[in-house]
Amino acid sequence: MSMLNTGDVTLHVQRLPPANGRAPIGTAVLIHGLLTDSLASYYFTLAPALAAAGLDVVMYDHRGHGRSERPLNNYSLDAFITDLDSLIAHLRIKKPVHLIGNSYGGTVAFGYAARHKRHVASLMLLESEPATEAWAQKMRDLLPRIITELCEDEAQALAKITSHYDARTARLAKAASKLVRETTILQDIPASPVLTDAEISAVHCPILAVYGGNGDLAAQAGQLRAMLPNCHTTIVPGHEHSILVETPKVIRDLAVNWLSHAGLPIPCTTEES
């Protein structure tokens, strides 16, 4: 475990070097989702495969999540993007990075790419979208429900989560409940500045957006392709939002294949649609 102080917040960072001591063919930074997520969702799914393929793999817990510091305020989307920028700078990663973001992590990744176009080699978005006004409205609608579900009757909510999932998920939900009760995260995120259509369209790096076929975001695949000059989309049939943990092999194959299309000399293992 490594703790990195950016000067604003201390982040928990994990790094997997390329297998067999080889020189890295590139750097992949993996960015997890919001509230009930942490870098562990990558550590046990995607990260080992990318390291085996020859990448330097960087994972970190967002501020307030996992083992990272939990400040009382400053949870705007800009703060999360700045954390990513600070992480890359402190790790002295000089070449453009490949960003893989799950859910809110993809929104952070896209925001970083819009702000630092030359620093991003490619984007892979898992059940994610750029920060638009529609996204902000979705956050305004969704996050208050989280308060109700997690905080008003925490014991009942945790018992339900444990019975439907597992103890680890319940622990993450308990940490999320504490985060939303003790910080300004639920107020800060919906109030974050959003990107204009022009700012979104100006992101020219290769982008792969992956959606569960039964999820709400799959319907926007065509719109993303229309807005982004170098965007490809893939649908995972029969799944909703949790494609990273529910279909890890599919996501691993897609990621390795995608990064080979993005210019890295690694095997192509699956076809994108």
C-alpha cells in the first residue's frame, strides 16, 4: 500500500508493474466509481490482466473513498479531476496515459481528457458518460435517494445489502453512508460545472464506451458516437450497470483488445462492435 499526499488530500495508491519485470509498454490509470466503490474493484478484475499484458497499472481510491483521506468538503467533479492530475504529476508519468473509468470514474476520466488533451492516449469508459447538464440533473435526482436508502435506516439497508450481495459490499455501503452523512459530497457533485458540447467534441483521443445492454446508459451510445470524432461503443447484452464486476472476463478482453487498437503492442483477444 502507498499513500500519496498531493498537497490537498492524501490518496491511497496501488501500482502493478508489468509482469516478468519487463519495461512498460504504456501506463493505464484505472478510476473507480462513486460511494460504494474503491480501487479493489479493479485490483481483482482488470488490473492483473493489464499488468500481464505489459502495462504499468495505476489504481487509486478517490478522496473520501477506500483508504484515502476523507475531507469534510470539496467534492466537486473538478476536485476529483484535479486529484487525478496531481496523481499523474506526483508519479512523474511523462507519456500520455490510457484512462479506464468505471461509472463516475469515467466522468472523471473524460473531464481530465477535456482539460489535458495532450496527456491522454485513450479513454475506456465503463457504464459512464461525460459531465453534461443531463448528467448533472441525473445526479440531482439520484443522490437524494441514496441519502434515503443508506442513511435514514442504515441498519435495515445494510442487512438488505448483505443478504443480496456479500459482507464486503455491505462494508462499502457502510463507508458510503458515513461519507454522505459527514461530508458535502452530495451537494458538491450535482453543483459541479459541466462540459459544453464543443468541449466534449474537442476530445479527439480514441474512446471506447462500454455499456450493459439492459442499463439506462446504453441508449446514449449513438449520441456519443455522433458527438465524438473517434468514439466506438460496445454493448454487453443482458447486464445493467455493474459490468466490471459481473462480467470481468468480457471487460478484460475488451480492454486488452482496445489498448492494442490504441497503439500498444499487445495481443488482440476479442472483437469490438
